[in-house]
Amino acid sequence: MTLKEAYQQGKDVLVKTGTPDADLDAWLLLEYVSKISRAMYYAIPDKPLTQDEESQYLHYIERRAQHIPLQHLTGVQEFMGLEFQVNEHVLIPRQDTELLAEEALKIIGEAVKGRPEGTFEPAGGRYRLLDMCTGSGCILLSILHHAGKSAKMKIKGTGADISQKALETAQANADSLHIQAEFLCSDLFEQVTGQYEMIVSNPPYIRTDVIETLQEEVKNHDPILALDGKEDGLHFYRRIIEAADKYLTKGGCLVFEIGADQGEAVSSMMGCAGYHNVIVKKDLAGLDRVVTGVYDR
């Protein structure tokens, strides 16, 4: 079987099974198996696959046709320009979530704006960042990576999650990316100590009764702990907002990812809890995606 024949067969199978992004996923799996770039493919479309490559590719196509997420087959997902290991224990990083990391980086950048390099020294000598419900660690580790390069400041990063398996994945990502971070197995703030200049979180926010309506790739393969925001989808926002003030320094920032219909509710809760400069940010599709606020003791 040639590269061209394999690609066509893969597309046909995925289209027939109603797989989202069938063309793209057929290509990405072929690229993954054959290590052939798109440019090389067009140069040598009639190059035959080895027997092992053909067998592996058709196996992956069959698995993808069963709505196994592409990222669970390849084991990786790109986020903020970095490659993260993913599996059934963590939420697959979404492009929409990059806005959360980008807004956090802007806030960190503002904290050092106008100061000579290296002069921003919070209590303890480091800017302290807590990522609540860290999952794969993609948000925390991306912020640490990019802030370390752009802001030139010392940041201590901590990720908390109730899932030990998720934390093992986050630690593996930290190790592979050579980023130093601390990870805590904690039911929200249960095991958290100290105070932070920023808390970021992409908590579970899907309403329980909506989960069954999601794509099979999501409802059957993303961990339910990372999806279920209870009856109204706001359960974890309430719990985090109620407790976060004890763990934020004066002027500390709370930064959430939200569902598209949750901007008003979450920003209102933050305002009632004493946060000011509460702002709802929209994503590229024009949907509410991030809420930020400052806590002033």
C-alpha cells in the first residue's frame, strides 16, 4: 500500500463512520506512523509503506473510527507551542484554553512593566502561581515556560488536582519540558498552603445533564472528573471563589476559564466576593471564555 492509497483508505473509513475532521485525522495518523511530512508526501505519494507501518496505520484508523480521540492514539497534544503528553486521565488541552494562559501572561507582564529587569521580588523572592484543577499541567507549565522567557522573573508554580493519575501525567510533562513545578494531590484547596500572587483555574464546568449530549470523544474518553460542573455547571467556581481569598496576596489575581454562557454568573460571584476590576474576555469566536479579577484585602 502506498502513502496515497493509505491516506485515501483512511479518509474513506473515517468519513463513513462520521468521524469529525476525517481528512485531517487520517493525515495526522499517517504522518505519525510514517514520519513523512506533508511536503514529502506530495513529492513521493507512491512511496510504499512498510508492512509494519501499514498494519499500524490501519489499526489506528480503526480505533479513530471508534471515536477514540486522536490524541489518545498519538499520546500528545500541542498547547501554547509546547508538546504535552495526554491520556485518559486528563482533559485534552483545547485551543480555546490558550486564552487563559495568554491572559495570565499579560497580567504577569504588567506586574513587572516599567521595573528594571530582576527588580520584581514578591514576598519570598518569587512570584507564586497556583493552577487549580491542573490536569495535564498544560496551563501551569505553559505560563511558567513563557513567563520565564519574556518576563525574566522568578516564578514558583504549583498545580493542584484531586486525581493522582492526572498529577503523574503533569509531572511527566514537567520533566519532559524541563520545567520545575510542584504538584499537590488535593480536593481543591484541601492540601494547599501559603499565598499566591495568582490563581488560575479551568475547573469542570459542564452541566451534568449536558454531558450526554457531547461528542463521543469527549463524553466517553475525557475524565468525568474534569467535565462535570454539577447541576448548573457553577459548583467549582463557587467553591474556588469562596476559598481563594485566603490563598491570594493583597492585589492577587484570580483567572478562570468559563463556558460561553457563564460570564455573567462567574463575574457576578467574583464581584460579590470582593474582587474588583472583574473583566470577561472573549475568545476568537466572540464567545465569553475567561474571567479575571483582583482581590484587594
